[in-house]
Amino acid sequence: MEWISFFDRQPENGQGIWYYGPMIGVWAGEYNYSPNDPVSPHIMHCHESFGVVDRMDAPWWMPDDGVMVRPQRPTQEYPSDYPS
């Protein structure tokens, strides 16, 4: 499975995903879209520990089919469409 940039395409609200950020590593969680959130509408809730990040912290994602083992991190730390 390939890593997807959060700035190209978002998961479905409530979807189980793997997500990656260079400062946090690879984690399993759930994507939640909250358009009225004053900080960020794109939030990932971690399934492996207590934690919440947004797409700026974790700019890469891939679907979690519930079977796959922890994927290797992407070859690039940030996608080419990451905001500067």
C-alpha cells in the first residue's frame, strides 16, 4: 500500500488509518473531520496510545485494513504539496 498526502486527499470521516509524521513516526488511529474545530478540522486519534495530532503533524496516511502490520515510513519526510 502507498502513502497518501493529506494535502492531496483525505480519508473518510471515522476511517481507520495509519499515519506518519517525521516528528512522531508511524501510528494507527482514526481520522476525524470536524469543520468547526477552531484549531484544525483534520484530526487523528491514536489507537495505540493517548494522543491526537493534525495533518500538519502527520502529513502522510494510508488506509488501515485491520490486517496489515505497521508499515515502513514513507521515503520522503514531507509530501511535495506540504504547505511551506
